[in-house]
Amino acid sequence: MINFNFNLKDIDFKKIRKRDIFTIFAVISVICIFFKDEINSFFVEKNQAGQIVKPDQFGKAIEKNVRFEYILQDMQEKYNCTYVNVNLFHNGDSTKWGFHFSKMSCIEEAVRHDQLKRGYKLKNWSIEPFAQKFAKLYHEGYVYLPNLRTEKDAYFNTTLTRLEVISVIYVAIYDKRYIDKNGLPHLVGFLAFQWNEPTNLSNAQKISMIKEVERIKEFVIK
């Protein structure tokens, strides 16, 4: 019977030459080259048909983007909006009280068939002009502005109306994994439903829109 037991102490490492080490690595390399497919197939997952299950990074990215866009487009049609977009806060410093953000950007937008996307115009906006509205958004979960033309805030009745936004409802996107000193979850962004004319949404419609956030959290909460 062959005894496979050996002790490293029995090996005289002084007698091992560099040429021997090189030869061993060369043999191993040749074996790996000639049997690469067999070696790879031994360590990969296969389905019942024997096909190799391999993640398609390109396909995965496309699928994720298309799904995100599809969901927003579905919201646009469901509520007959002119625009529906998702905006996230960024460029902030983390403190013991939470995250202090300075800017926001639109990361995805769905538009009505007769409109063009404006995402490129909605990058790196300062949140300072929105501070009062976002304070309400932070504490109440949504802000509904039925007619921006009648808003006292000049930023809303002038700047936003130039983007053909006349009515809007902002719905908070919270990351509930983090809590601030007041016990409130972190506000990381918002889902915006926008119309190019005044609206009069019922309570049932507003509640329905608030619940829509759950459909997009997987794309924005990392």
C-alpha cells in the first residue's frame, strides 16, 4: 500500500533548485492551458441541461435600467403626468446627526409621448431654494403644489414654471436603515409627479402616489 503521509521537515529545501521550481510552475501552467475549459467547468454552476450559469453583466445592467424606466413610464401613464422623475441628494458631508446634502440630481425620468426628457437640465441643482418645501417633505412624507403660478415663493412660480412644471407632488424617498437624532429616517431623495397645468388631486390619488415609492426603492437605496 502506498503511504501518502509526509512531513515537511523531511524535505531538504536546500537541495531544491530554482530550475526545479520553474519546471514545476511551467508544467502546471501547461496543464492549465490545455485543460482550461475542463477546469473552469468544474467550478461553475450549471443548470439541469448542463448549461453553464454565468451572470451577464451587460444584460443585467440593461435589464435594471429598462425596468426602472418602465416603472416610471407606467406611473406617468397611470396618473396622466407630463413628467415623472426620481431625484437624489448628493455631495454631502456625513455627521453624527445624519447626512447634510447640498445638491440634487435627476437620475431617471419618464415623459409624456409629446414631451422631451429634461434630465440633462436637472443635474446638480442646489437644494437651498427648496429648503422650506423639503423641510415639510422630510417631516410629512410628501409636498403637493397644485398650482405653482400662485405660489408665493418666486423660485417656484418663476424658475420651475419655465420648465413647464405648473403642478407637482414630491414624495419622499427614505432610507430607513439610518435614523437621525429625532428618530426620523434619512431623506435620500424624492419621486416627483409633474403636470404642465394645475391639478386638483384627491386624497386617494395622493395616497396612491406616496405608495409608488416602494416600486423604485430597489434602484435608489444601495
